[in-house]
Amino acid sequence: MKKIILLRGPVWILACSIVVAGCAGGRIVPMGKDTYMVERGGWPHMNQFALETHCLKDANRFCEKRGLAMVPISRIGRDGQVFQNNATFKLVFRAVPPNSPMNVPPEAGNEHLVK
């Protein structure tokens, strides 16, 4: 009986770790010259704006480590709906030098920010 109880602890920790890692996301993926994508997924009860914050932080951190500025190109998100789909958000951005003419603030609310 004690062996089963001891086995539940490590199995429970492993299961929780897998669930958390699966929803974490935040991996930066190169898409071309100076262009990258970061995507995050969440739970059905989340909205896309919670994930957008994480994506923007990930992208800014990525660029700051390289001495570059982050310029959003597109933002696409979907709110979660219980029993239908999880929340998702995808950010495509450019990493440009801070003094580049491409380093301009985007207009708020546009889906496709830089053309």
C-alpha cells in the first residue's frame, strides 16, 4: 500500500509539469531576415489579451538580449471558449537596430501593424 502512495507523488509532479510546459509556449521561432514569431496557448477560460502580454514580453526580452528593438508586424489571437477551444495568441515581429528607420511605434489596435 505504501508503494502505491509513494508512486503517486512523482507521477503527480510529472503530470503537472507536462501540463504547465504544454501551455507555456514562448519559444521564439525565426521566420526570415530579422523576422520572428512567438506563440502562446492557454486554457479555455483565458482571453487572448493575457497571452498577448506574455508574447510581447518574450519578444522584448529576446530583442533586448541582442541589443535590438522589437517592432510588431502582426498580432493574431483567439479567446478561449469552454468545451470548444483554448485561448491562443501569435505575434510576428522584427528585431531591428534601435536607430533603424524601421523602429517606429505601431498604431494601437491594428492586426497587421507593419507592411
